[in-house]
Amino acid sequence: MGAYKSEDDYDYLFKVVLTGDSGVGKSNLLSRFTKNDFSHDSRSTIGVEFATRSIQVDDKIVKAQIWDTAGQERYRAITSAYYRGAVGALLVYDVTRHVTFENVERWLKELRNHTDANIVIMLVGNKSDLRHLRAIPTEEVKAFAERENTFFMETSALEALNVESAFTEVLTQIYRVVSKNALEGGADPTTALPKGQVINVGSRDDVSAVKKAGCCST
């Protein structure tokens, strides 16, 4: 890992969204990756928050701006501002609750409706530490991920298992698409992934728009 001078010293800024049902561990995945922290009594996220972390890919500093939202139905009005400019997504389900996997298809459809076709999607089966409670066979999810052309990984935010790998893989794959595009003929790398090489991605205006939407928007 190379050293970088400050939060503002980066080559690329990629917006990545967390999506999936409420209670699957999205916020703990975010805090484990960005702060190496896990909260046992985490409450439902209200509205939207985001955190950032920079990693090194090849010789470039890639800064991730990761957005986290409530999975409850009543926050569904936030989608367009939430997804705007996203070039990567972690779609999270809970390996111990089959219904959260059943809903993956709906989340995937919503994600694809609101983002560019080239978005990098990682399907994440969280809470893999609860081995005795597993309700979804890994093979079933692997087959689904292949069919849907997404990446797939099982994680445990509690045990810090594969969390780093899941986020890093998504960021690396986004970077590959952007740099491949730049190599292939001077095309603007941002055309492969909208706002890929970014200064204005995920503006704070989007966050305030989302927060204003709150629970009572129609």
C-alpha cells in the first residue's frame, strides 16, 4: 500500500452503493471496511449516510465513496438520488434468512433500472459466521450470480471475513473497466462508467435530497 498525503489526494473517486433488505448488515460492512469497526447493537439506518476510504490499485489511489441506506420499504422514494453516479454496488443478503435472498432479484432489477449497464455488482452473503443457522446453500447463490453476471462473495462483518476483499474487488474491477477504456483508443474513461473518473460524483446535494425525503415522502 502506497502512502497518500491526504483525504483529497487520489486519482479516481468511485461511488459505490450498498443495497439489500434491512437488517442484513450493510452498515456493519461499511463500518468494518472504512473504520474496522463492528457494532453489536446497530440500529436501522435512517435515510442515507456515506463513508470514504482510499486504497491502492496498481500505482493509482482509488477513493471509494460508499453510500448506505435503510432497506425498509418506506425509504423507497430515495432511489434516483441514491443511485445517481454509482459505478459499483454491493447487493447484500443474510445467509441465515432466505427471504433476504429471495428479494435480491428485486434489488438487482432496481439497481439496473437506476444505473449504467456497466456497473460492477458484487452479490454479498453476509453473516457467514452463523454457520449453524445457514439457510441458503452457497451453490444456489453461485449459480444465480453466474446467471446474472455479477460477482459473489460470502462475508462476515463480525469476524472481518472477506469484507476487505469484497470492497477491494469491486473497486479493482471498476478501475479495470475505466483504465481499459482509456487504453483502447483515447475514449474518455468516464463513458464506460458514468462519472468514473470523478470530481463531482455523489454530491452532498444528493445526500440532503435523500435525507429530506425522510420517511414521509410520497
